[in-house]
Amino acid sequence: MDHDSRNFEKMSITSSRRASDDHSSTMSGSSEIMSMHDQIVRFSASSSAPEDTTTNSLMAEKEASLVVRLEQELTQAQICNHRLNQQLKVLANSSDKAIKIELANAKKQIKERVNDVEQLKKQVSKLTTERTMWLSKQQPHDVNALLAEKQELRKQLDREQNEKQELFMQINSMIAKLADSGDQDEINRLKSDVNSLKRELEAEKIASNAEAARLKSELQKAKNEIQDSIKDGDSEKDAMEQEIENLQRQLNIKTASLQSLMLAKSDSSKTDKLSEENETLKLKVEDLQKQVSSFMSQMQDKNSEIQKMKDAISVNDVSRQNMDSLSEKLSEMDRTLREEQQQKSQLRSQTETLKNALSTSESTLSMLKDKLAQFEQNALDLKNENAQMKTSTRESILFESGRIKELQQALSDEKDNNAILNVQLREKDGKIDRIQVDLLAAESRAQQAEEDVRDMKERIITSKKDDDSNNLLQDELRRTEEKYQQAQKKIENLDETIKQQETQIRDLGRSLDEAKRQLQKMSEQRQNEEVARQGEDSARSMEEKATKEEIKKLKSQVQLQQQLEQDLELQKKRVQELTEQRKVLESKASVADEFGTLMSSLNSLREENRQYEEETRSLQTNIRTLQDEVYQHQDAITEWKNRAEKAEEYIEKENHRVQNASSSHDADITRLENEKTQMEEALEKADQEKDQAIREASESVRVMKREMTEASITSDRQIQSLKEKVDSLTRELESSRRRMEQLQEDQTKFLGSHDETKAEMMKDLHEAQDEIEKLTNQAGQLKSKNETLTTELEDSQNLCERLKAQYEKADKKYEETKVQLREAEDLADRLQAAQILSGNVESKFSDMQKESKIEMERILDNHNKELEKLREELKKSHTEHTSLESVLEEQQNELAQLQDQLREEKEQSSNLLVLNQKIEKSEKEKERLEEQIRSHTSQNSDTSKTISDLEDKISELLKTNDLLALDVQKLSKSLDSKDQQLKEAEDEKNLMLEEVQALQNATPSDSAEIAELTTENARLAGELLKSHSAAERSLQMEKEKISKQFEERLKTANLEKTRLASELQMADSRKNTLEKQVDELQSQVETAERNRRRDLHQLDMVREELHQVKNDNEKLKSSTPIAPPRSNTRTISNMSAMTNWTQADFSECEDLTRLRTEIDKQKRLIIVLRRKLQGLQQ
């Protein structure tokens, strides 16, 4: 048990190391087998349509034999890989660090290459999808339907290939078991058997080829006979028709002559003769028409038979292709199931054998125990008999002394045998314990296998419900297989094995076809199950080791059985001697008893011998089955080596192609570099022109900015001076108002000072009028200056527009140079990428060539003989394949060109859409900018209106100032009139005073009159005072009103001035902002126009390119070969032939890419194997 646990640990360690290498090798091997299988199917599809079912059967047999060879090669390659892995494990266990480092580097390289392959696969899948879409658009409906069916079948094939890879992993483990268990003698014997089988196969192939040639010759003869009969019938038909026409003409002539004779003469005899001749001729004509109708019916029957044959051939072709594809799938699944069933049956047989061995060993133990008991009893009996013999007479002692010695020797021998048997029993007990442990493990495995079988059955039962299409295909398969079996009756000797396989395939076909959908689901679950599979692989490896150990144990048991047989033979000899002695000692009962016991022991030994013989036979059958599998694997290895040589020849061809492509690529690189230098020179010139234009524009902009700043500074200074003048005027008005108030107060105090105040007020009014006139002159000057500034601004705007136009031209040149630079940079990047790719490709190819040459020289020496045999068979197919490859390469190049053109058209169409979108966006932006310009123009008009309003307000203020001056004049006039009235009143007062003095000097008689005059004078004085006070009050009131009105008008004028100044500032700021916005809008408009022009230019370029592409497509269409006209009679055979050819042509284009990728995989696998071989040889 300790030994078994150690073996288990070793196997778990090595299985983890082996997993990566085995996985990569099996994956590549399975993909290569599928690629070669697809190649065979393509070869069969690309060949001309078969003419008879016999040729179809021969082609199917050849394809089946090729598939078998492929599988054998795969198994042989996997065995080699397993052995290499074992040797690598030995090297890994060694202490050489360099080897480990090299192995790690090799693994890294393999991983990188696997990633590259996956990327290439993705690119290839994209290209294939695009190509299929394009082809489906250009092909008819029936071809599209067939291609869709083909794609579905290929998807199913891919899924089944993944399952196949998993099964190949299991096969590798089994092969490793077989390889470890095989011996050199057995291998040599198996090789001799394989060679004999190969010879038999070659003889059978020769016979089958001879029969095929004979059948073809017979078919040609039959066809020629049919054609000759058709030609004879046509000639006879033409001759009969001519005879009928001649007879009808004669009849017409004779009828005409009869009618003429009947009219001319009434001779009855002649008329009777002519009528009789007419009747005879009519009878002849009828007979001829009947013969013609019979010939026509025969011809129709023959044509119908020919048509049926053609339809049958076409149906057979289609059904054969479907049957081939389905049979390949079924065979793959059948093989996998068979292998699983074989494994399970082997495990079951091993368990049964172990159980039988246990039962036999137990029975032998019981028998041996019984024998020991019997021998002990015999020994006791013999002792008793010896005692009795001693007590007997001397005569009997002397008579039987020799016999007793012989019996004692026999007893000693039997004791020795008993001791040997006890040792053997102990050994068998130990073996029984081990076998019980192995039986438990085997029972657990058998239970797992049974559970797996149950799961598969349940899945198959569940998938039966949804497989109507598969049932239809199976029905078609049955029909086609029946026809196929009828055609293959002539080759029954070769087809016996194939029929057995077909019966098994039919039984398993339903379950496999029904399991397809669940396999699709299983493909999704595989990612989750990969981790579990690694553990299962390790468990399987442990199981394999356990089975190997069991085989070794069985071998040891066989050896023990041989020893037992030898012992039995010795015992038989002894029994014979005892029988001879028995005749002498029959008189004695003791001797008879011994004889009976010995016979019973003999019978038991014979039964044991029979049991051991049965066990040896079962073991021999197991060994033979294993040997047969080893032979098959060796055949597969030889065929795989041949495939590798073919792949290397293909690699050499592709190397030549790559060299040619690299030379053309170098020429393109030199051309592009020259173009790049030219573009760089043009760019430098454009940059210089751009720099000059930018400098000129910047200088002009600087000049304009300086002029604008100077104009703004002068305008600001003038505005500040005007503001200062307005402030001084307001101050002077305030001072004049104060003076007026002082004057009014002085007027109230001193009536005599009115003249001076009046003169001062008039001076002030004149000064104010002079200042207002100055202000009006200054306002006119400012207006003129503003007009000059506006004209200067317009000139500057014109200059800006000119500079912008120049700047636009420079930008256009700059953009064009940028585009050219980008194109040149793209070309340079492409050149660099191409150089890098070419360098990588060249380095890889050089490495591949070196390694392939070194390793091919070693492999070619061992396999030249087998290659010569295969080359003779493949010459015909190679010539046809090369012709097809040339045609397919031309078609593929044309397809690649068309795909590139389509991509360019798509890109151009997308660019057109993008350009249209850009143009629409630019037009929208242009409209938006125009609306903004309109709004800004409206704002400018509003500002101009505000400026005009301000000017109107200034004019109104001037008018108000004039009105104020007129009011002041009116007031001065009224003051003058009042001064005159005061003077008149003072004059009257003086007159009155003089009269009063005269009256005082007068007589007292006049006293009454004087008193009256005084009363009147007082009254008048009171009235004058009242009138004077009322006039003064009215004057004060009018002065106050005038002053209030003047102050209010001054306030309103000041407010309006401040408001106007702020509005002027706001207008200036708005004007500046509007000018900036206008500049920005103009720049945006210019950029939009540039973009629009550029987009229009790109549109023109795209349209020109589209026109060129259309012309190229028309040229290609005119240059491509036109299919031959179809016949008027469109039959099923014609339809099938057309669909087969179109399907084959388009499928071969796709299959070429697959073959190339798979050939790359084969190359990599070969490189890995060669490196391993080199490491082992070193």
C-alpha cells in the first residue's frame, strides 16, 4: 500500500507537468486532422460529378481509408508526444538548470504563439463572415440556402471538434498506458503484423482499383451503347420521316392524277388500279407511322430511363455529400463512444476477472486447506499403519520395508509440498487483499462510468424530442445508404468491415444526432468544467497507473500459474508412480484409501488447473486487444509523419511566396519613402508661407490695435474735457443762482442797486450764452470726430476683412499641408509597421526554415519508402489540387480586391455621411452666426438710435437754454419797466412833496384843503405802499418761480448729462463687445466656410473614388468569366450540379484560409516535437 501511495503521488506530480504539453499537442493534432478531413471533402466536392454509383462508392471508400489513416497518424503522433513528455520528465527531474530554463522559454514562446494564433483566428473569422455576407448577396437563392446549411454544419463540426479534443485527451492517457506497458518483443511482433496488414491493404487497394477500372470501363461501354442506340434510333427516325414524306408526296401526286383521270376519262379499270395502289400506299404509310410511333415510344422510354439515371446520380451525389458529412460526424462520435465503451468494457472485464480471481483464489484456499487436513489425516493413518506394521511379523516387515521407505519419502515430499502450498497461500492472501482494494477502485470507476452512461442516455432521450430535421436527414441517409449498398454488392469482400461499421453507425447515429443540441449546451459549460477536467485528468492518470499495476499483477499471477502448472505436472508424475504402486498394493485396504485420497487431490488439482487456464486465456485476450490497439497507433504514427512531410513542402512553397511578397513590399516601401520626402518638402514650404502670412497679419493687427487705442485715448480725453467743462458750467450756474439770490436780497434792501445787479446778471447771462455756444461748437466738433472715427473703424474693418481673407488662405494652405503631412505620417507608420512585420515574419520564417530543414533531414531518411508508395497514389490528386489552388488563388485575390474595394466604399460612404453631417452642422452654425450677426446689427441700430436720441436730447437742452435766456431777457425788461414806474412814482412823490411845502407856505384859509390834501396824500401814500409791496411780492414770487424753474431745469440737464455720459460709456463698451463678437462670428463663419469647403472637396474626392470603384467593378465584371448558358430543360440534375459547383468554389475559398491556419499549427507542433527530439538526443 505504501508503494501504491508513492506511485499515486508521482503520477499526480507528473500529470500536472504533462497536462500543458499534452493539451497543446492534442489540440493542434485534432485541428490538423479536421483540416485534412475538410481537405479530403473539398477534394471530393471539387472533383467532377460522378457518373455512376460504383464510382461514388469507390470514392467514398478512398475517403474512408484516408480518414482512417488520418486518425492513425494522430494516434501515432500522440504516442510520440507522450514518450517525449516522459523523457522530458526525466530531464526535468535531473539537476540541469539550463534545460529547465530552455523548457520555460519554450513554454513562453508556445504561449505567445498560441495567442498570436487566436488573434489570427479572430481576424480570419471576421474576414470569413464579411466574405460570406458579400457572397450571399451576389448569389442566387438556392446557393444561399445551401451555404446557410453548410455554415450550420460547420458550426456543428466545430462543436464536435472541441468534443473530439477532449476525447483525444483521454486517448492520450490510454496510449500512455499502452506505451508504458508494451515491451520491445511485442512491439517488433506488432510491427511485423502491421507490415503484413499494410501489404494486405495494398493488395486489396490494387484489387479495388482494378475492379473500379473494370466497372468504369463497363459503365463507359454501357454509355457508349446507349448513345449508339440513341444515334441509330435518331437516324432510323429521320429515315422513316423522310420515307413518310416521300410517300405522302407520292400519294398527293397520285390522288391528283386520279382526280384528273377521273375527270378526263371514265375508265373503271384504271381507276380501280389507282384506288388499289392508293389503298396499298395508305396501308404502307400507316405501318410506317406505327413503326415511327413505336420507335418514338421506345426513345421516350430510353430518355425517361436516362433521365431517371441522371436524377438518381444527382440525388446520389447530393445524398452522398450529405451522407459523407454526416457519416464523418457520426464516425467521430461513434469512435469516441466506442472508445468510452471499450474503456468501460475493459474496466468491467478487469473487475470480472478480478472477481473471478478472488472466487477462484478463495476456492483454491478452501481446497488447499481441505488437502492439508487430508494430508495430515493421511500422515496420522500412515503413522498408525507404521506402528501396526512394526508390531506385525518380521516377514511382513521385510516384505514391506522397501514400501514403507517409499511411503516415508512420499510423506516427506508431501510435507514439503504442504509447506510450499502454505507459502503460496500466504502470498495469495496478500494478493487477495490487493485485488480487493483494486476491485473496490474498479467498482467505483465502473459506477462512475455507468452513471456517465446513464447521463448520456438521459440527454439522448431528452434531445430526441427536438430533432425533426435530424430525423429527416436520417431518412435521407437511409435511402441513400440503401442505394449505396445496392451499388456496392460487387465489392462485398472489401465492404464487410465497412458494413459492420455502418450498422454500428446507424445504431449510434440517432443518439449522436439527437445529442448535438446538448453538446452545444455542453460547449458553454466546458469553460466551467476545465478546472474539473484537470482533476479528472489527474484521476485518469492515476487510474491508468492502477490499471498498469493490475496488468503487472496479472502477469505475476500468470507466472505463478505457470509454476503451479509445473508443480501439477510433477504431481501428475508422482500420481502415475503411485498408480503403478497401487497395482502392487491393492490387497491392502490402507493402500486403497491412500489411492482414493490421492485421486481426490488429483481431481481438485485438475479443477484448479482449469481455472488457472481460463484466467490465462482471459489475460491473453486482453493482451491481444492491447496489441491490436498498439498496431493501429503505429499505423497512425507513420501516416502522421507523411502528413508532416507534406506540410513542410507546403511551408517551403509559402516561404517562396513570402519572399516574393517581401520584394514587392520593399519596392512599395522605397516608393512611399520618396513620396514622404516630397510631402515633407511641400510641408516645409507651406510652413514658411504660413509663417510669413501670420507675421503680416500680426503686424497689420498690431497697427490696427495701436490706431484703435490712440483713437480711444483721444476720445476719452475729449470726453473728460467735456465732462470738466460741464462741471464748470454747473458750478457757474450754481454761482449765478447764488448771485441772483444775493441780488434779490440786495434789491429788497436797496432799491437803488437794481441797475448794477441787472448789469451783472446780463453779463452773467451773456457769459452763460457764450459758454453754451462754445459747448455746442465742441459738440459739433465731437460729432465730426465721431464721424471720422466711424470712417476709420470702417476702414479698419475692411483691412481686418482683407487680413482675414489672407489668413483664411494661409489656413487653407496650412490645413492642406497638415492633411498631406498626416497622409505621409500614416504612410510612414504603415511602412514602419510593414517593415516590423516583414522583419518579424522573415525572422520567424528563417527560424522555421532552419529548424524544419534540420529535423526534416532526420525524418525523411526514415520515411522515404512509405512516401514513395503514397506519392504514386497522390500524383493525380496533387495535379488536380494544384490546378484548383491556382484557380482558387486567382479568385481569392479577386475576392480580396473586391473586399478591399467594398471596404473602401463603405469607409467612403461612412465618410460621406460624416461629411454630410458636418456640412449640416456647419450650415446650422452658419445660420446661427447669421442670426447672431442680425441680432448684433439690430443692437448696433439700437445703439445708433440711442445715440441719435442723445443728440436730440442735447439739442432739446440747447433749446431749453435758449428759452432760459429769453426768460431772463423778459425778466430784465420787466425789471426795467418797474424801475421806470418807481422813478415815475418818486417823481410824483417829489412833486407831491413840493406841493405840500407850497401848501404849508400858503395861507391858513387853505388849511382845510391842506388837511384834505394830506389825508388824500396819506391815502395815496398808503395805496402806493400797498401797490409797491404787492409789486415787490409779485416780483419776488416771479423771481422765486423763475429760480425754481431754472434750478429744476439745471438738475434735469445735469441728470441727463450724467445719464448721457453713462450711456455713451455703455454704448462704447457695447460697441467694443459687439466688435469683438463680430470678429469672433466672422472667424467662426470663416472656419465654418473652410470646413464646408474642405467637406465639399472631400465629397468630390469621394465621389471621384466611387466613380473609379464603379468603373473598376464594371471592368472586373466584364473581365470575370461568364457562366455557360443554361439549357432550356432545367432538370434536377442540372440544378444539383450547379449548386454543387458553386458551393464547392465558395467553400474552397474559405477552406484555404482554414488550411493555412491549420498548417501553421502543424508547423508549430513539428517545431516543438523537433526541439524535444534535439534535447533528448543531446
